[in-house]
Amino acid sequence: MFDEAVSISHPANLMSKYIPNKQPSGKTVIIGAGKASSEMARAFEIAWKKKGYNDLNGIVITRYGHKRKCENIKIIEASHPAPDKAGLEATSDIINLIKPLKKEDLLVVLISGGGSSLLVSPLKNISLDEKQDLTHDLLRCGATISEINSVRKHLSNVKGGKLARYAYPAKTITLAISDVPGDHFGVIASGPTYPDSTSNKDALDVLYKYNISCSKNIYKILKSDNNETPKINDKIFNYSTFNLIARPQNALLEAAKVAKSQNFYPLILSDSIEGESNDVALVHSAIVKQVIKFGQPAKAPLCILSGGETTVTIKNNNGKGGRNTQFLLSLAIALASTKNVYAIACDTDGIDGSENNAGAILYPDTLERAYKKGLNPKDYLERNDSYSFFYKLGDIIETGPTYTNVNDFRAILITN
């Protein structure tokens, strides 16, 4: 099911639908940022050439280890989830590339999850170190991706629709793979080419809500009336269109087909679940118990599917793991080795948190095997060390980079 969810979301299977029917009269430039962006660029370039169109060029930024080879598009690797100098320099190159574009030119923007940290251009008086420190604090405090990106957008020269300013008046087509709950265009990679619906006040509220301390420069900028992001009526969006080419719901529907083919009734809870991983697991376990005890909302054999992006409030700096293994360990403890229940939780980009695994798998005897090895599940959960727990059991899932990203994938099988 996980493999099919990834496959249906892969750029190589999607991009040919989005090549213009007619070649633009001017230049065509490709830019992008995200963990899937280099594969998106490769797929776009292949489909473009099949049309017999003239050469294009461009710059795309992806995560270290996620590079794909292109002929005419330069692929630059940078840091994720916190920005680094490579991303800073590559973003500057992108700005310089698109500034000269004219009305007859076409700019294609390829974005996916991870783009917020890869496309980095701090406002004046904000250093890269300040952005890095703030990013670390935001990622560890339990804030949702929408909240995190509302802050990022108001401290950047390119996020929150600001990248569109450099390209205007060229025609701009954005192709996006959604990794955010609700598929909100302005949240994917912090919406570099989409009108922003958040405000400076929203960004400040996030900092206050999670008690995050920042430099005086950052507070001064967020309290200023002169630094608001462009809104929907701004002329810079007059020649701009936005296309969502892959999203979590389609991945869940594809997984549901697999479940049905194996005689499991597929029940999709939601493609946009948010909240603490531990708490989301408790809700899923309650549903599993209801199915087993009362046959509600459906009877076994049943496959429960869900997506979205949970969060983990980090309590232990030395723990290894991510939101998916944290979810799975919390689920295992809540189910207490319930018979006939299997589960998987993975990030569709192939990277879950701090390690190189996509996620892990849960069996009916997971806790039993853990106790035999002298592992205390609750201790590992408290220490945010879920990766180590599943690694010691041999239940880690490693896929390597998948070159797409439609967020978390969770499936729970309840057999008869």
C-alpha cells in the first residue's frame, strides 16, 4: 500500500500532463525548491523535449542526497529542515535568473515539501544564523506546519508570494506536490508564488503561543506595517497560475485499492490529520478497539488509512526518530499487543525525522519481542527515541529518497 501511494504521487507519472500545448514565444525558465523538485525538473525536461520544444534552462534546489540529473536545469543541493549557506546562495542565483524575464517569457516553478528551508533569502538585517536558530525552535516546539510557515513567510524575500515579484510580468506556472494538511497552496513550501492569507500579527502570535524568543531585529520586522506579504489583489499575480499535481488524498485512494484487492474494507479517516503524534496514535487506537469490540464504524477485516502531518514536541535532545515512528510507538503502547492488528507509518518522501528511514512497521507481537530484548517502550517514547526502539527490533523501513512528498502515510490492518 505504501509503495502504491508513493508511485501514484511520483513526478515521472504526472508531469507530462502539464506541458503547455504551445511553446512560449519567449524564453522558458524552470526554477524550484523541495525534496521532490529535482525529480520534478527531470520529468518536466523529459516531457518538454518529447514535445519537440526548444531548450529551456533553470535552477532547482533540493535536499542533500535527493539530486537527480538534468541536462539543462542546474540542480543544487542544500540543507533541510534548517537552511544553510548553499540554499542561501542558490536562492540568490534564482532571483538573478528570473529578474530579467519579460512578458513573453514563461517561468515554471516546481515546488514540494521541504521548499521552505531550501528556498532561503532572509530579509535585510536578519542573518542566516538567526534564521537557523528560529527554524530549530519552531520545529521542536510542536507548532503546526501552517504556523511555522506563517513565521517563515514574514521574514523572507521569496516566501509568501514574494518570489512572484521578481518574475512579474512574465507568465508564471506553478506546479506543486502537496505535503500539507488541507492542500493549502499558500502553505506548500511557504507559497513563494501564491498570495499570502497570513499577516505579521499571525506570525507574532505563533512566537508568543510557543514562547519562542527571537532577536530584536525579528520582532521589529514583525511589528512593522511596511513588511506585509503580497495579497490576492496584488498585480504580481495577474499572469500567475497554480496547479496541484499530487496530493495526499490521491495516495490514500490508491492504497485503498490495494486493501480492497486483498479483501480488507478500506476506511479513510482523513488526509489532513494534525496534532501531537502521541495523541493522534491514541485516537487511532481507540478506533481500532471500537472495531474489534463492536464492529464499528466497520467490521474486520478492515484497513484504516490516514494522512496529514503530525508534530512531536521534543523533550530529549539525544533521542532519534521522527513523527511517524513516534506515532507507531505510541500506538503500540495504547494497543498493548492487541491481536490481529498490524500497522505502518511512513513519510512518503522516504525520510522520517532525524534518521534515514521512512518509518517503521508494527506487528501484534511488537511489545512482546521488545520486552524479551529488555526494551521499555514507554521509556523510549518519553525520550523521543522511537527510531532506536524499532531499529533494535528490526522493524525500521528504509526506502531511500522517493523523489516525491505527499506527507505522512498511515495504514492499520485489522484481521479477523
